[in-house]
Amino acid sequence: MEDLQILKVEIDHFRGFREPRVFELEEGTDLTILSGSNGFGKTSFYDAVEWGFTGKLFRYEDPNEEKTKTHFINHKFGAGKEVEKAAEVKIYFGNKKEKYILKRQANNYENKASDYGNYRSVVSLKGKDGQEYFEDDAMEKLNEIILREEWQDRINFADIFSDYHLLTQDKLNYFVSNLKGPRRWEQISNLIGTHRFLNHQNDYQKLLNEMNFDLEAIDNEYNDLISERKTYSELIDEQKEQESDNSINLNEYFKVVKNNLKEISKKVSLDYNIPDFNASNDLGFVKDIKEEIINFKSSVKEKENNAKRRLENLNELKVDSTDYLKKINEFEELKKLVPLLEEKRDLQYIKNNLSEYQDLSIRIKKLKTEKSENKNDCSELEEKKSEIKKDMDNLNEAVLFIINRLNEEDKLSQRISKLIIFLKSRKLPDYQIDKDLLGELENIKKEISSKEKNLVRIKENLLNLKNELSKENALNDNLHQLLTDSLSFLNGRNIEDHQEVGCPVCDSQFKYKKIISKINDKINSGNGAVTKLRADIQELTDKINEEEEDVKFLEANTLNLFKDLLSDIEKEIDVKNSQAEEITNKINRKISRNNEIDEKIKALDQMNKKLSDLISKYKLEDNNIHKNLSIRIKK
């Protein structure tokens, strides 16, 4: 299978990334560099890759309070630190033949102490055939894709990815500070695969044991053969003793041969080592001496051939000796010209660079002036950058302040007052605040304050009317009961209409018909005051509703003003970020240019020194340097 590489990474609402970000890596080379200032998301990018593949982050694996009591996977925004959207990471990887998409999304974090840990994310993997795998199936498929077949049953890719594929500063610190020697060796051993050599050692030891067993059997057989040989040797010695009377003295013969060979070697200057033989009275010994004499004869022949070749070479040299001596004389003459050639080369160098040499101090001065100006520009740019940073701090503070005011439950007039005081007390960029904004907020505040005070007054009047109505209702109820009882009492008596009767209340005398009529009129008209109070209460209630609708309308407009202001400030923050980035680029270009200037000044200084030394060496330091130089070169 061809090597796999990461082709693209998509990150959304993960750690430092609030907005979706796409990192295209397919067109890059084997080396990809992420560059940016602190806080630009470089670490969050590597965290995203590690979390996407493994569901964990190495630097948060050790038990700690931050891990168990904080949310750091999902991006949080605003004063309330709310999670707008679940964190999501997509990793596209593969090669020309096959491509895969691994997606991990934060899950099961709401109402939890932390959004990090087991079962806090879901993972899926889309294969090259379009089939999608989830959770454990996805991780098994990932092992099948990335790991070689012989390793798939032994290790899990997610377990080794963090340890051996992402080398970060915190891992180096952990490796050096927290791991003991054996544990360090274990990690390095796993990384370079020394366990395989340990396995080979076991295999070799097993083979060695088997070979030792076989050698032991061979040794036993060898000892048996030695014993058998000893027996045969004894028999042979006995046989030799029997035949000794008829033998010749070969040792004496060998001494004569050896002396003859030494004499010959001495005469031809041949370094030949003649071995000593352990002579015995048999034909084998004679055969060995014969072979040695043949070898000696070959060495002498080779010596003779070498001597002939040397003689031929000497004859050739003798023929070419005249030409050789001529070449030597020419070489000696040319050697005398070397200093002149060097002088000519130096003088030509002076001539070619003389105009530059005479303007050298001016050029160096210009370069140093440019460098100084660049340095001053860098200082000014740093000051501008610092001012922009202060503006950004103020703007960020304003964003936080406005968000807090939006989330407050205080009266709207109080929130507007706080915003007006804040805007007046902070040095926000003048062009950020609309000239009419403060006036509009002041007018809205006055109108809302007036409405709120009017509402308080109307509600107090309404409360008074309700209390009065309650009292009136209680009085009417008593009077109504009294009149009803009186009417029942009078109707229960047999009295003529024209007959006078005493009032049950005041004991005045009235005609029966007339008093009955008055009691009925009183019963029927006794709730007139109550009706008026209820009408007044309804009128005040309607007024309150109208005022509250007006307040709501004003509140909606004000909140829109708040949001518009927030949006404008956030846009200005983006502008300031762009300005800061542009200034940083300018500073880097200035610094790079100053480095180039330093290199140029160094090269010019070297040229200046070389020319000065040469001018001094050839004594050209007078006013007619051009004339003297031309004369010297011509000479």
C-alpha cells in the first residue's frame, strides 16, 4: 500500500477556533510549516489533529482539576462563556488511489463538569467505497487502513499516535522530567522497534541451544574417532619399526636441498621462506619436497620477469631523458613567472574594483543610514502596533461590556446609563462611535426614564383605586344586605300602600308604598360608585399597557442599537487585527532588509580591507593611483 498523508483538515468551534477553518495540505511538500503569532491557533491546530484521530489530548491526560472541572474542547464566546456549537474536526487523508474522511464531534457535554474525557465525542469514518463506519467500527477500520497487517492484532493506532507521531514541547518536557530511565528506554525502544531485536535474540538463543546439542553429539563421535585413530597409529608404528632396517635418511637429504635453495635465493635477491618439514621415511615426504621445489622455481621465474620489465622501462626513460630535461627547464622558468602572474591578478582586481573602492565609504554610509532609518521605522511601527493593541484592548473591553449589558436584568434606563458612562470614560477610537449615538442614547434614556416614572405613578394610582374599590365593595355589600333585609321585613307585613310605617334604619315615618320604592331604588343604584371606580381602574390599566408597549418598543430599538454598536466594534477589531498584522509584516521586512544590509556591509568591509592591503602592498597610495596602476599592469 502507498504511504498515506493528511490532505486537508477542517476545524469548527474547536478550542481557539470560533469560525470554521480549512487547512489545505494536499498540494504541499513533505514539510509543512505553520507560522503565526501567539494566539493565532497553531497549538489548537495540532490539538485538533490529535483529538480527531484519538479523542484525547496528551497534555490533558494526567489527572488534574482543569481536566475534570473545565470545558476546553468546545469554543466558548462572550461573557456568559456559552457554547454556540459543538466542536467538530474533519481530517481528510489518503493518497492518489484512496481517500478517507475521519470526523469527530463533541457530544454529551451539556450540564457536565467537563467536556473532555471518555464518551464526550462521537467519531465516524467514510471509506473509499463511500461506506460509513461509526464509533468502534470506525476505529477498527482506521487500524485496518493505517497499520500494517502484522501489527493490527498487537497495537491500536489511537494509542500510539499521540506518543510517537506528534512531538510537542509538552511531550519533550514530560519525557525528560516525568519518566524514569526504564520507562524512557521502553518508549524509545517501542519507537525504534528494538523489541523486534529482543525477539530475534530469543530465536537465535533457541537455534544456539539446538546447535550446541548437535555439537555435543558431534564431539562424542569425534572423541570416538580419535580413540580409533590412536589404535591405528599404534599399529602403524609397530609396522614401521619392522621396516626401519631398509629405510634411507631423508632428513639429511632435505638439509642439502634446503641449503641449495637458500644459495639460489641469495643470488637473485629473492625473499622466499623455505618451510621445515618433519621428515619421515615415506613417499609422502618426498612428494612435499618436490612440490616446494616447483613453487620455488615459479618464484624465481617471476623474479626474472620483473627484472626484464624494469630494464625495458629504464631503456624507455633513457630515450626520453632529453625531452624530460627540457620540460624541467621550462617548468623552472614558469615558476619564476608565478609572482608576476599573482601581481598582475592583484593589480587587475584593484583596477576592476577601484571605482567601487573610492566610493566604498559613501556606499557603506548610505547602507548604515538606511539601516538606521529602518530601525527608526521599526520603532515607530512598534509604537503604532502598541497603540493598535491598546485600541483593540479597549474595543474588546467594550464588546465584553456591551454583552454584559445585553444579558443584564436591570432596568433599561440603568443599562443605557451604564453604557453612556462607559463610552464617555473609555478612549475608544473616535471614528468608532457615531456622533449622534450618545445623543440618541441620552434621548432614549430620558424617554424611557419618563415612561418608567409615569408607569410607577400610574401603577400607584391604580393601586389606590383598587384599594378604594375594595373598601367600596365592602361598604356596598353591608348596605345591600341591610336594605335587602329591610325590604324582606316590610314585605312580610300586611300593610296598605297609603299606610305610614317607620323606617327600619332611622325610624322616620313614610308611607308604605313610598318607602318600599325608595329601598328598591337604593338597592338598584347603590353600585354606581363601584362602577365608576372600575371604569377608572380599566382606564389606568389600558394606559399602563400602552406605556409598557412604548417601553418595549424603545427597549427593542435600544437593544438593536446595542447590537449594531457591538457589530461595528467587532468589525473595527477585525480592521485593527489586519492593521496589526500588516505592521508586523512591515517590521519583519525591515528587519530582513537590515540583515541584508549587514551582509552587504560585511562584504564591502572585506573588499575594502583586501583592496587596502593590495594598494599598500604594491605602494599605490599616491594621487596618481590610476596612472601608476596602468603602468604596473602594462609592465
